[in-house]
Amino acid sequence: MTAYASTEAVERAFREGAYDYLEKTAVFEALLRVKVRNAAEAVRERWLATLDMNETERAIRATWADAQQERDRNRRGIQLERLMALLLKTLPGFERLDTRLRNEVEEIDIIVQNGSTDPFSQKESPYLLVECKNWSKHVGSKELRDLWAKMEGRFDRCRLALLVAPGGIADTVPELQLRKAEKGLLVVLIGPGDLDELVQRRDRSEALQEMHRRAVMGATARKGDEAP
């Protein structure tokens, strides 16, 4: 951090191994938060890439335990996103993912490229969105609508999403999903019990497929209930 960001000083800092630099301006505090977050994300991505399977399993359980004990809401949310990234890393074909993507209009927790060779997953959309919601209250209709908005307008390349809600899911959410069933947008709801199952299960592909089928059959059953 410097108030004198000359070209020579900046170049020297990077030669010495600096990750980034900041000038002390009126928006210093806001920029500092962004820079630290970006640096932490880069470190996390490198860390994920270096883990072998046993290390990944240990990291999954440790992250889940830490997240359940954490009291700070922001840190808890980051740990939940890290947990989902670790879980997805164990699914063949779902290793290519990006986290915490932001632009002028939206923020995406995790986006996964579907490279699976499993016939079940191959027929799904090329990209999968993962939305992690805070633990302090049940996820409701607003969160589901916000996720639909992120899925739409992506050139029909994202028709599947996971809505992760360790704080629970309001009864209105499954009912509201019926309105999008015919548009081909499927949101798999992952509540606290589902999340714990994903952490504990070795065959997470099978567990996720069961949750996927439950979401599909739930919409089918509700449509049957509405039939005359």
C-alpha cells in the first residue's frame, strides 16, 4: 500500500513477489476488501487443484465441521461455498468450476462445466449453477426467483442449478417450482439433511442423482395433483 505509486515502485514490487498493490485514495477501504478477496480466491483455487482424493475427503469433513461451528455470517457463507466446491471436485466430470463470479448485475457463487461421461449427467445442461444461501433463515420464494433469473438468458446453456440451504427451505419453494417445470429449468433443493448426506456419502454421484430424481418426480407429482 502506498501513496506514491510510481511506475518504478510498482514494477519493483512485482519483481519482489507482490500479488497486487493499492494506492491510498478515498476509496481505499472498499478496494482493499476487493483485493484481499481476490487474493484469497486465487489461493483457494490453487489449493483445490493440489488436493488428492484422500486430502479432499479430509478437507470436506473439516470444512463442514468448521462451517457448522462458525458464528460470523460472512465467514460461514464462504465456508459453505468452499464445501460445495470440494464436494463437486469429487464428482467425475464436474471438476472444472469457477467460484464467486461477479459483474455489474449479478453474483454467482459457483458455476460448473458439465464434462461428465455418465449418461445420466450427459443429458443435462452444459453448465450447472450452485447458489449457497445463508443459514440464518429458511430459503424462500425470493431466493428461488433470483436463481431462475441467473439461469435464464444464458443462451439455454444452464437449465440445472443446485440451491443449497443449510438453514432449511420454506414450504412455498417446492410449490413455486411447478411454475417453471414446463420451461425446462430444474432447481435441485439441498437442505441441511441433504448437505450432511453429501458430506458423508462416498458415492456422491448417486446421492446427487437421487436428489435430482426427487426434484423431477416432485414436479411431476404436483402436476398430477393439479390435473382435473
